[in-house]
Amino acid sequence: MVTLFAFFNFFLKTVKRTIILIPLFLVSSCFLLKPRAYLDNSEYLENMNHDQLLEVKDAIGAQYKRNTKNKMVGIVYADVLRRVGNNSQALAVMQQMAILYPRDQDVLAAYAKALANAGHLDEALDAVSRAQRPDIPDWKLVSAKASILAQMGKHSEALVEYEKALELSPNESSIVSNMAMSYLLIGDLKTAEEKLWYASKMVGSDSRVRQNLALVVGLQGRIQEAYSIASNELPPEEAKRNMEYLRSILSQKDPWKRIAKKENSRNKKERSFHSNK
């Protein structure tokens, strides 16, 4: 996430993507000199706008060109490329890293993310599985697996993996929020709302969790309540526009069925496209 997403944009992303990842938070420029710092704390890029990310892309890109075998620089560069929409180039960078470091956990995890964002979901699952160590399981990898399964439309399997991730990291609000979005996408808005209220009260939860909550509340027709939640996270006019858009969605006949049908159709087309490449 580049900035705090407007509720409207977040809703569009929800409809277009079943995967909704909530990363970690806050910006620092020190990773330009120390990519390891970014790898240890992926919060650095979260609040940057597009222009700032482009500047970072150029700076990290220059470091990458000087040494294309540097693992840390490669991982950060691929992530920045992904954030500015260059998914194909991000995948190419991580493919190179995976060749150089075929057993490295950090590389395989980042490679899985690049594969998923490029639509290569089966390969992404394989990369996550190879990155995971059964003797020292990493909750982030388990959660990543769940998110990939959700993107494939396998929400029941995704929910099982989210539960596993919570067992490893019970105080991680991003897992609960992502789990809630899987419930949302199978039409269980009540459970999604319960999870999001819980996540919103967890230590470390941020604005994105509450924007998710506003979305779920609004989709249940409680527009004024959704506006109250969203207006605490967004400028009033922006929150108002988002509520007006939600009203237009809810005024349609069987809006949820339309959203689910559109999502299923998009997933099938995307997977067919990538399998035929």
C-alpha cells in the first residue's frame, strides 16, 4: 500500500482482487543505504506517494545496476517496482534472485509475492512452500500462502491457513483483517465485521483495518455508521464520496451476487491468460 487508501479505491481493489494484503507501516529513507533495514521492516514504503516511490525506484535501481547479485537490493528493488505497477519487471528481478539464491528464505518469499502479483498463482504457492521451514514456521509465509489461496478463490483453504498464521502470531492484526476479507468475499459479512471490529482494537492495528471495517459495514447497508468510521480515517469530503458510491452499488439488484460473479469471472480470465502465455 503506497498511502492510506481512500475508501473508494479500497472498495475497487476489493472487487478487482480477492487478495488484500495489509503490510506493516511508516517511512524512512535509510533503506536507500541499508536495504537490510527495509527487509527486516517492510513498513518503510507504506506511506509514500507515487512520485516518492518513483524516486526510490530510480535510487534503488541504480544500486541494483551496480550489483545485480546483491540479494537485499534485489528484493527491495522488486518490491518498489511492484508498488509502482511494474509487475513484470519486478518478477524478472526476483527470478534472477531465485536463480542466484535458490534456497534463501527471504528470496523465495519475495519471489512468491512477485509471482502472485504477476498472476502466476500456482508458482507462487510453490515458492512459498519452498521458503517455509517446518521446524521454524514463519507466520508471514503462512499468511502469504493464505492470501494466494484467497486470490485463487479458495477461501475455505485460505481461512485454514489464516488460522495457522494466528496460532503462530496471535496478536497480529493484519492476519485477522485479511481473514475478514476472505469472509467478505464469500458473502459472510457478519463474520467479516466481527473479525474487523476485533482487529481494529488490537495493538498495532492501523487505518487500513478501520477502512476495511467501514467497507464491510457499508456493504450491509449501514451507510451512516460506515461514514462515521471512514470519516475518522479520511477527509470528510472523500469519505462522503465513498459513501455515495456505496449507495450506488447497494441500489443495484443483487449487488453482492454481481460483485461475486464479476470477481469469479476475472479470476478465471486472469488464470487462463497466464496459463496460455
